[in-house]
Amino acid sequence: MGTQIADDQEVFEIVDFTTASEWECFIAAVVEAVHEWRLSGERQLSPLNKGQLATAKWSERTVTVKFVDFPFKMTHFSIVSESIESPPDESEPSTEYENEEETERLPQALDDLMNRENDFPARAHCLVRWYGLREFVTICPSNPNNSILCPSKSKLLLSSLTIAANNTNCQVPMFVQVLLASEKMYLGVGLGSGVRTDYDMVHMKRPPRQCTHLAGLLDVFRSKLQCTVTSPPVLVSVRFTYVLTEWPHTLWTQQPPDFDATLTEVGFSDLGKLPFGALSDPVSELHLSATWPCVSEDVLVDSDVYSDLDPGSAPLWTARLVTAASPPCLLSEYLTEFLNLCQNSQSVTQILGPEFTPEVDARLVEGKDPAQFSSAFDRLTEPSVPTLSKMVGRVRPGSKGSKQSSSIQSGEMGPIPTDILVPILNYLFPDAEGEESSAPFPSSLSQIPEWNVEGEQAGEHPLKALLSNMKSSGADGLVWRLAVVLCHVTHSLGGLSAAAHLWHEVVLEFRYRWDNAISILGIGSGSPDLASTLLHQKLQMLNCCIVRRRTREQSSSNFATDDIEDDDEFYECEEEMEEEERSNGSRSSWDKPEGRLKRCGKLRLIKTNEQLFVPYTQEPAPMTEDRLEEHSDVLLRLGTDSVGSQLRARMMSASLLSDMESFKAANPGAVLEDFVRWYSPRDWIEEASDDSSQPPCGSLSARMQIPGNMWMEVWNNAKPVPARRQKRLFDDTREAEQVLHWLASMGPGAVCSHLQPTILHASLCRLAEERILFSLPAPSSLPQPCHSNTLATILDMIAQRIVRLSRQPPDTNKYQEVVDQIAEVEVCIARAQSVRHKLMGDITASHTSSSLPLEELVLRLLDSPEVVLDGGPRGPAAAVIRKLFQQANRASMLVDDSPQESPGSYGDRRSSLNFGASGTASELGRPAGREYLLRTLVPAPTAYSRPVPHRMFAVLLQNEFRLAGAYSQDTTFC
């Protein structure tokens, strides 16, 4: 029984030989990617236009395929917006007769191999440059460190691609990347229409002697064809490239800003101006290419003994720039450091130590130092705005209670020396220097700075419409200067500690001005402007407190003086004054009117028929946006019930109560109707009366007669108290102390966060000062607007975004994105300035007819990957570039000025061995690279086969030699 069970088990052990192997799974993954990308079938595309491979946009689609556990990255490259015409359906018979040539149409890749309009594309994938392909597929290891070094593995992958292409009828060439990624070695295959194309490559450090000239390359090409044709016609394209890396006559003169020179030699104009420009030359190389495009091999002679490939005889000259990837630029460097400072949350005391603790109100400190009052009589004769130099020289070090003594202490202990700190403070507070200020504030603050065009009248700023809506501060005002100076100090004087030191001194200056009732200039007058930054509003609030305090103290002294002089002064009474005297004479001493400003037209009181006077009233309390939000939150928290509504009404009626008390004091015997006629005339319904001597007749409006009306309640509670004796609606002392505490509690990081819109505002204005910006094309790395691709349009887009960010809570990440875009614009302008300086030299400033072609050449070099020089080697642009090469050769002693040349050294013999006769030095020097492109159309592999394209691309550099060949053969008649 057991034996029977064992036999049954052996019967059911069936080996499935149809299971797919790992190699077949890899091929299936490649086939799946080909179907997903729709690469199967014939590709009927329009012929390539001239230069299309260099200027077109390319798309890349990538998928990961695995061979066992080894991942590969499979990528499809193609030109964007190529319309592919699908072949007709086989089930539908064609109505048109198809001749033999149409049925034997070659694959699209072979047509691209023979295309003559894109021989040397300036910017393209290496396979595009070597083979002229518009569409291809590559497969390479996902990890660049895991290169394919074994030949058997590369052949296995190439066989897999061949099977996948054959199974899917894919005519798009497929390549395998082998060896190291830096070597750019590819092996490929292309199938379709009965033709197989093998893409082979040779890469060496030194070329064989036979391959250093055109004649030897032709022999290699013919030997590779192995056809029965003895001398197949070969079309040749040759390009020699000369590289200019040194500019001896145009050294880069941009230097980092010198802070000491700014304060002493240059002046305050540069201290308040953001720096601009690249610290190193943003243009690293200029490539000049001499091209002989698509000529017969019999036209050119280039062998190991003689060559007629002189760049001066080339029919086509092209030039291109090689720019530095990310050259260091001053403006972007300043802004980046400023934004990094915004992320710091330390206070001034934490950064600098307890010696830099913010000062408090001296009236709150017990045990005042008697030295504070030692110079009290001297201070009486001081001007209203003392000079910083006098105060620094007079106050002895170590004394407390004065801003200047603290400046000396902090100047000795802080990171900013005193000899630099004092001029900076004089620039921020120019009125401290006296009447002869070095950098006074503008007469009127505006969001748009002055726009002066050289040699023309002042015009309208190009960013006026955008900057006028920005929530910032006035150009060249105090906040503007503070933001710019903080940038300078952070970059040049010690970073975070220097910024903390400067802010500490600025807060001390604000405290000093409040204690001495000295106005703050450069922030505008009046109540806080809610369209400005919060820091600007706080300073305006402090200024309002100073003005209110000074006005209050002056009014108190004036009233005291008036009471003394009333007994000694007499005036002649007019009729109206006599009437007033009579009315006042009938009143008791405690019922006399006070606080009268002027008469209110011809209005009279209803009960007494006396003149109605406008009283002196308290001005409404100014508020900043944060205080308005707090006030609104408090009112909302009271709720909507009756108690909350009553409390809300009382809070909002404080100003109304003050005005009623002032009105009662100025108009004894007045009633609520009299106050309404002056305060809210629309709530008084007057009845017509012919007798003007009688009291006016009328009634209050309906809303004023509602029971429990707030106005009636406030009027009944109001007492006749003039404005100067009332409790202040706006307590300037308390508000000023709150502002000063808010300023002192902020660290440099918080200050810079409030100054972010202002510093970006200043950066936009600094960019707009570069007039070359408005004629430059926009770089492809920045977002391109639909209506225009100029750099000026990009600047408008950046300004629009900054305007939106200025009205939002500070977001350092969003500001960093804007700074990156500003850096791109700065680099573009620096490149343009560098190219203009190199090509035009001294004629940059002059706009003559001879400079116009060079101006056009500068713009084309910046906008295009490669520029064709008009007139070839004999054009005006070629003459300028040739002069640059000659000067560089003389400077580097590559070409001797003497007519007799010295015998060649070992290095010369070695160089001639690598470059052949065509690589000898010319007026442009020795070519840095030579490229040869050979193509022909001959039958292969037999004489009776169909003619198929063949192509070989050779590159000879100083330490590199590469042969990239595409050799086809007819698989139908082989």
C-alpha cells in the first residue's frame, strides 16, 4: 500500500518548462515600456529644420526595469510637440497606388542620420550630437556606481534590446550605457524596414596616429563599410573650436564692498545703497567654432603633412558663451544672509551679554545717579537736537541714564567700533549732526524712488504701478535706511552680533528722543500709516507720542502764561465781544465758559439764544494695526447679549463723552439738541422760522428719540470739563513706553522679519537701476510669462509676488524663493555687463552706428546657445573676437611676435602628434577640439543590397579621442 502511494506521488511531480526565465522577464519589462510609450510601428515625422535639435525642447520619460535584482533606468528622449502620423490600418485597403520606394521607406532614425541641417548642435544630449537623432531610448544602471564593465553583460543587454525591438516592431534606436558613467560610452541598435543599424563607439585617451587627420579617418570609415564599391562618395563636415579662457585687457573689476571706505571716502550715498554685481567673472569661456559644413571629401585636404583647414578660410563662424553655473553675487549674498538672520530667535542680551540690557524709563528707577543732574544748566542752552559728536565727547564713560554714554560703552565692548558706529547712527538720524547734515532725508517720503535717466529728464519709474501698492516704507526713509544698513552690518561687521549691536543702539536712540521730546525724522508725520510695515507704524506711533507730549507741555505753559497776563492786557471790545461779556457777566464764577475754539457760524443755543461755540476737543487716539486687531478682538469677545452690547457701547463712547464735556464747558446752558446740531447735523430736523432773533425750533431725529438712547445717557453723565482738564483719551506716556518696550524686546531676527518687505522693496529698486535689464532676454530657468520673455517682464512678475507677500504674515520660505529669483536676474545682468565689457570695451557708453552690431551680438550670445557671426571670418563681430584671441595669445606667450619661430620642443612634438597638421597653431591659437562628421549612402553588406546610410563622428580633444559610428546593413538581401 505504501509503495502504491509513493508511485502516485511520483506521477504528479510535473516539471513546468514553460515558466519564464529571469532574462525573459527582463525582456517583457522592456516590451511593456515600449508599448506604454507607444513606440511601436513606423515613425513618419517631418524633416528636421535647421538648428532644431539645439533649440527644441526635449522630453524625458523614465521607468525602472529589473534584471533579477539589478535595477536599470530606462529613459525615452524625444523632441516635444512632434506630430506622429500613424500608418494606415492594414484592414483598410489604400486607394492610392504605393510604389516600391514608398513601401521600402527607411526608418526615421536613418533619415536623421543623413540630415545636413543639424551637424553640430550646440546644446543637446551627447547621442544627439554624435548621431543626429531626434528620438531614442537609453538603458543604464539606476546606481551610477554599479557600472557595466563586463563585455558579456553589455552584449546580453544589447541582445535583450534587440529582441524587444524586434518583437514590438520598434524603430526607435535603443542604447546601453557601458563602462563608467563619466566616459559616456553607449552601444546601440536600431531595427526597421528590413534595415539593421549598429551604433558602435571607440573611446581612448590618445588617438592613433592615423586618426589625427581627415585622410586617416576616411580610410577608417571606408574599411569599416566593407562594401564592393571601391571609392564610395563621402560627405564631410568639419568643425574646429577655439576656446578663449583669459581676458587680459578686461580684468574683472568688481570688488567686495569696503565698509571703511564707504564711511570715509565714498560717503553715505553708498552706505544707503545695496551692492550689486558678481564677485567673479560670470563668463568663463568664449568658444569660437570654424565650420566647413557638408562638403565633398575632394574639396578639403587634411593629412599628416599638410592641411588647408585654416579657420580664416572657413565659410561659417559661430560663437557661444560658457558661463559660470552660480557665480557669487553681492545682492543675492546680502539678501540670503539677511533671510538667514530672520530665523534667529535670540534677544540682544542673549547674543551680546547682560551689559546690553535694554534701558527702562528713568522715572521708574529708584536711586537715580546724581551725575544725571550735574549738567542740568548746560542742557538748558543745548539746541533741540544735540549732535552725537558733542554728546559722545562730553559724557564720561561709565555714566548711566544717557544714550550716548551707552554708545561709548557698547562701542568699546560690542562688535562695531565706535568710529564706525557713530557715522552709522548719524546716517540713520541725520538731524543729530545739526543743520549741516551729510545725508538728510528726502522732503517727502514715497514708495517710488526718484528715476533719473542719464542725459534725459526724470521720467516715470518702470515699477511705479506695482511699488505704489506695496506694504513697505518710504524710499530712503528711516526704516528703509535701517534695513539697508542692517544688511551692510550683517555682511561686513560681524553678522548676528553686529546686527544685535546696531539694533541696541537704535533702540537707545529712540529712548533718548522720547525722554527729550525730540521728533523722529524719516518716517512721515501724522497717525500710523496702516499701508506700511508694522515697524514703521510703531515708529510713527512713537513720533505721535512725542508730538502730543510736546504739544501738551507747551499748552500747559501757555495757559499758565495767559493767566498771568490776563490782569495786565486790555483790548478794545467789538460788538460781538460786548455781547459775550454781557452774557458772561450774568454767570457765576464757576459757570463761566472754558475751552472755546471759535464760533460755529450763526448757530445759537436753543434755551439761552446765545452764540454756539466750537470747543477745543481731544484728538482721537491713533492706533497701529496690531492694536486695532486687539481692540476688535476685545469687542468681539463681549458677545451679542444685552450686557455685552452695553459694554461695547461704553467702550466706543469714550471719545463721545470727551467731546460732550468739552462742549458743555464751552457752551454753558447747552442741551443735547445743541450738541447734536454741531456734532451730527443730520440728526437735527429744523423747522423754518422767519425771526432770527428767536431760538431755533426743531426736533431730534427718530433714532435720537429711542428710549435708552446712548447719546442721551452719555449727555446726562457728562460734566462741563474743558479738554485740557480731562483724562487723556490718548495717554502718550503709556503708549510710548509700550512702543519702546516692544522695540527693546525684539532681537535682530525679529527686526529683520519686520524689515523683509522693505529690503526686498529696496532690492527691486536696485535692480531697476541697471538699464541693461530692460533689453535682455529672460533666462529659461525662470518662469516664462506668456506675453513676453524679456527680463523686465520677469522683474514685474517678481515685484507682483513681493507685493502679495508684503501683505501676508512673514514667511521666510516664500521670501527665499523670491530671493532665488532675484539672484537669477542679478546673474543675467552681470553676464550681460561682462560680455559688453569684453566685446565693446570703451565704446559701451557710446551709442553709435558701429556699436549697434556689437550690441545685437551681445544680446544674441546671451539668448541663444550658439550664434552665427554675420559675414563669417570677415564680419565686424569676427574682427572683434579675433582681436580678443590675438591679445590672449600674446599675453600667454602662445604665439611669438618675432618672425622666426624657435624649434619645437618635446611638448610641441607631442601636441602635433595628437592634432596632426590641421592642429597647428593659427592666429586664433591651437584648436581646443576638432570634430569630423563623415556620412555616405552605399549598399551593405553586399553590392546588390539596398543603399543604406552610414555615419561616423570623430572628436579629438586634448586628452580624449572618440569615434561614434552608425553602420547599417540590409537584412532583406544580405
